[in-house]
Amino acid sequence: MEGGKKKDRQKKSPTEKVKLSKTKKCENSEEEETAFPTETEVQECPVKAEEEEEEEELVDECTERKDQTAGRKRKKKRGPRKNRHSDLDPQTVSYFQRVVHILKEGFSTDEERALFVTNVFAEVSGKEVSLSSDQLGSVVLEKLLPYVTVSQLYSFLSAFSSSFEETSHHRCAAHVIETALRQIPHFHQHLHDTVAEEESSKSEKTEGTRTLEDVVLHLCATVKVGLVDFCRDIHASFVVRTLVQVLAGIWLNTSCRGSSKMQDSSYSNRKQTVNPSQVKEYEPPESFLEQLLAFSTCVQENIQVFVTDRVTSYVFQVMLQTLQRRLPDACNELCTAVVNYLTSRNPTADSSSLLIFLKDHSTSHLLEKVLEAADKKLFKKLYKCHLKGHLLSLSLHEVANFTVQRVISAAPTAKLFVKLFDELCPGLEGILAKGHMGVITQLTLACVKHRAQQENLLNKLMEAFHCAEPLSRQITCAPLFLSLLAYEVHYALSDEDCDRDHQPCETRNLQKVNYHGSVLVQHLLQFEDPTTVLISLMAMSEDDLVTLACDPGGSHVFDVLISNSNIPEKRKKKFLGKLKGHYVQLACSKHGSRVLDQIWKGASLGKKQDIAQELVAKEEELRRDTFGHHIVRNFALAHFQKRRRDWDEHQAADSKLKKMFLDILED
């Protein structure tokens, strides 16, 4: 009979499972109503083997989070599960196991999920703080929070009002608070809505608060009192970063825990439930901007802490990025405060003390953000007073070269960029020898951006790769750039042959494409006159072009070439025509198939027919291939073979439609 009840329970729908009302037994009926149990009833439900496995997965997840946040590799411990999983009582543990199990099963409708979340939050009401401070409870709450309503979020955050500082410093609760704050942008249109009295009465809120905006402002008041302590703590600093972004109404890519090894290990490796409708940017209320300005003032008053401490430095960087968008004047004041503080540390030195900080791992990151956020006037002052004459030496340093990259990319005018270019160009070969390709690629990209020094840079690059002289070597520049190898190394020449002309009969297959080399060629193809690089690419063998197309980085060279309006269509067709006879090989490659798809989109009807004719001969092989079967479907090869006339009409109509849209966009 007991086995029969279990069988009936398994057959119930998700709607029945999410009911949290107490189970009522019917004395005169053989069936029993199935409901998701409350904590008082959970002891009646035995823990299944699969639930134990789910518990162990949750334990592993939250334990890994704890250990990685501390910057240590987790050591596996053997022992009883009971002592490892959580500090919660067995009934609560079993309850959360059931919650996770149902979340994994999923719901047939959004209404069922909403009902389920409502019932679970009703059960945890009044225990939010204690559950968030538990390893197992915190992980479960993080999985549920992306599905809350505005009233549920209000109630949940209000529960932390009286203990926000303590919980923000807790290694588990900080994750929960951060996840809750990340849901606020989703309800930005309801920040001023008054929460229903029955909802608000259940939470431990501050007297007088009735809106989500009020709760956020109350949390901000708590943070302002101890902002330095919040930002110094590794867990609370993440809460502050998230809160700053909420106040600014801007969601940065760095909002997840990751801009250093410490951060990457603690958060980005964890599986997170992301709300697909999360708002990336919204217009914050005036009260939020006032709080953001107050935070900025507090940071400026304690500038020495935020500049010198590694953890607080990350908060400062997020503050700069948000202020740059919302309060540019306050952002510029912060940038000036940083520069003034750092330059005052060693005023008796022969050179600017700022150069010393540029070579420090932590401070250099901060100065990169300052350079990106600084206005034109401050940027020019930084270059003239601190960086001028030192860029080349900094670009050769293992840490400072990243700051040089930011200097190049942030140059506000073409006139200033030319000064940077003239200072760096004499040492181009030395920078290449150090392997600091980021400086080279940023310099090339800046030439495209400012439309300046393009020819000079190309000549300097060919000199650095030893293919400028004799002139016959210039045709080899593309494979040298792609592989980042000098002419003598690529062609394996002896010392005696280093100065001789390039022989057309000399061939050397492209063995490997360097990622930075691929980026360099992509930027060079965007020059106003990319003829030299294009001719070199066209001189490459068919096998080398296939190697390039099938490479993860090299395949993007074809993207730039196909979309570049500076390259004549005839040259594009001639270049892409060299791939004829290799379409099957491209179709069976992960990256080559993407290149083939790009070629197809821009091809004429006759070209499409040629491609399809070659692929149809190997249709069965393509259908069995992991990537080839997508080409068969996208190119409609079955219709090409059996319904050729319909296929021609469809492709012609498709080409005509694309051309019409292009004409509209051009107009």
C-alpha cells in the first residue's frame, strides 16, 4: 500500500507539487491529495538516493564557492555526508532538496513556476537571514531569486535591513544579497510602486518604507556609514559594486566577480541562473543618482585607501565606469584626485612617481580605468606631464605595456595620436621581440580610427618582419604577419641568405595562425589602401588559404575582407575563387563552415550554383559530418538536386531582397 502511494505521488502534475498547504488525508477515500510538504511535514518523506546526489552537488557547489573565494584550491575530503553539507536541520535540508529537484524538472507554464516560487518564499519568510548565511540555503535562494516578483524582492531585501552590514560580510549571504540586487533593474519601472500591505507586513523592514526604492535607499544609508569597511572586505566589496551599478542604472560586463584571478575563481566558474529578461541599462530615479554622488564624495575623501588597497581598487574602477556615463563631472573629479594623490607620493624623484605605479599590477589596472574615463583636458595633461618620453620604455615592461595600450586606444584626437605614434614607432621591433602584441594591434586599430599614419605603420611593420627590403619580399608580408615570424625564420634561411631576394619558387606552407597576427591583418585590411596586404593574401597558396579559413582566429580575416567596402569586388571574387575545389573541406570544419556561410551570403546566383554543385557530389558525407549537415540544410542542397527550378527562384528572390535592404541602408 505504501509503495502504491509513492507511485501515485510521482504521477502528480507540477501544479500539485507546488502546493504548500498541509496535506489532508481523506478518511473515506483511497486517494490522498499530494502537496509539496512544509518543513513540519518533510520528515514524513524519506530522502531518496537521487535527492542525496542532488544534495552532494549543492554541497560541492557551495563549498567550492567558499574555498575559491578565499583563493585556495579545494581539497576533497572523505567522510560522512552529514557533517559536510549544511548547518540546517535535517527537515530543512530535505525540504530544499525537494525544491531543487522540482526546479530541475522544470515547469510547463510560467504560472506554475510563479506559484511555486511564491510558496517557497512563503515558507522561508522570517528566516531569510539565517538561510542566506548557510551554505546550502544560500545556493538554493540564489537559484530562486531570478524568478521573484517585485513584492517578493521587496520583502526579501527588507529582511536584511537591520543586519545588512553583517550579512554583506558573510561569505555565503553576500552572494545572496548580490543576486537579489541584480534583480532590481528588471523592476526599474516599479521602483516607486507601493507594495501591498499584506506583503510588506511580513518583512523586517524599516518603518515607513513601502517601495522598492525606499529599501534600496535604506541599504545605501547603511553602506555609506561604513563604506571603507565594506569595500575592504572581499565579500562585501562585491555587494557594493553591484549596488553602485544599480544606482547608476548601468549593468557592466564586469558585474560578475571577475577581473582578477581572485575574482575569476570565486564567481565566474559557478553555474548561475540568469534572468533572460534582465535589463542592461535603465534610467535611474534622481534619488539613486544622489546616492551615487554621495558614494563618490566618500570615495574621494578616502582616496588613499581606494588607490592602494587591491580589493577596494576594484570598487573604485566600477565607480569610475558608472560615473563616466551618468555623472561625468564627478568622474573627472575622481580621476584628478587619483592622479594628484599618486604623483604626490614621491615628489623628489627625477621622473614622475606615476611611472612607478604604472608598473604595479594592482595600481596599473586602476590607472587604465582612469585613462579611459578621463576627459580630453585631463588626458592631455597626463600625457604631457607624466607619460611623454616614457611610452617606449613602458611598452617594453611586462605590466606597464597594458597601460600603454589604453593610452593609445583612449587618445582623443588624431593630433595627439600622431605624437604617440612617433614616440613608439622607432621601437616597434623591440616591442614585437618582447611579445607585447597588444601594443601593436592597438596602434594599428588607432591608425584605422584616426585615419592617420597608416602607410608609415605598414612600412615599419614590414621592416620589423624583415620583408621591406628587397622589394620582392613584400609579397610575403601577409603570411609573416599571420604567423608572427620574421622572413628568415618563416623560410628557414641561413645567415648567408638573409639578404637575398625572394624567389617566386620558394614556398613555405602556413603551419599555424597566431591569434594576434590574425587581429593585426584584420586591422591592416581596414586601411584606406589595403592593396599591399591584399596582394600578399592573394599570393598565398590554396592550401594556406584553407588553413587560414579553418583557423579560429584566421577565419575572421575573411569576415573583414568580405565586408570591407575599400576592397574592389573583382579582387574579392578573385581571392575567394581560390577556395574553389575546397568547399567540402571548409564545410566539414567548425570555422571553415562559418567562412563558407559568409561567402554564400554575398555570392551571386551563379556563384551559389557553383558552390552547391561541388557540395552535392559529397552530400552524404556532409550529412554525416557534425558541421557539414548544417551546410546541407542552410544551402538547401536537397532542393538543389531534386527541385532545381524552385531552388533557383528562391535564391534569386533572396538575393534581390538583400540587395533592396542594402540600398535602403545606404540611402
